[in-house]
Amino acid sequence: MATPDEHDVCEVIKFHGDLENPDQMVLSERDYERRLSLETVMDYRFRADLLGRVVLFIGYSFRDWNVSYLFRLMNDRFHNLPGSPSGRRAYITVADPSDFEVQLFRARNIEVIPVAGRAQADEIAELLAEMQH
């Protein structure tokens, strides 16, 4: 059974891998397609997180077609999910978003957190620091 403190835990998942796990890195179109199969252990974990947690994407945009595809798939299958005080299941930081980009993300049930492109790293660091409180 989960203790109350476990619900306050923030985890960072690098969906495209990192240097410590080179076999999971997404470097080629084939790697990208493999990630989109959504059939690895990480994918099952990610889907479970989307169903039961609020997720913050950092460093993605609608130019990353896997984000668009993933949320279209999740919304088609599950529609509105419980567990988010705002009714949103996910948030995304976007540098200098246009109104059009904001509407695209909202159509996928993702709320945009705008950050200034020229100060993106600093503003994301501030956002993460605020989330710790």
C-alpha cells in the first residue's frame, strides 16, 4: 500500500534514453519507430504514469511527432482521465508558443507552460524549483 509521501515523489524519465543507457537512446528513424511501438517495459511504465499521474514534458514540441501521436493515442483510448486537479493529465514547457501551438496541445489534453526562448533554461529551472515547494 502506498504511503502519503510516495505520492509527492517526482521522477525524471528520459524517454529517449541517455548516455548511461546507450541501448535505449533514440538516434535514428528506426529507433524512433521502435519507441513508438509502445511495447517496451519503459512504455508500459510511461502509459501507467499517464493514467495515474500528472506528467510534465520538457524539451518537446509538436515538431516531435511522437508527442502528438502518443497523446492522440491516449486521448482516443482513455479520453478524460482522473487524478489531475486541473483536469489535465500533462503539461509541457514550450518556448515562445504561438496561440496555434497552445490550441494544438490543448486538443490533446496537454496544457502549455510558456517559457521565454532566450531564457528557456533559466525559466525551466525556476519552474522545477517552484514544484519542489
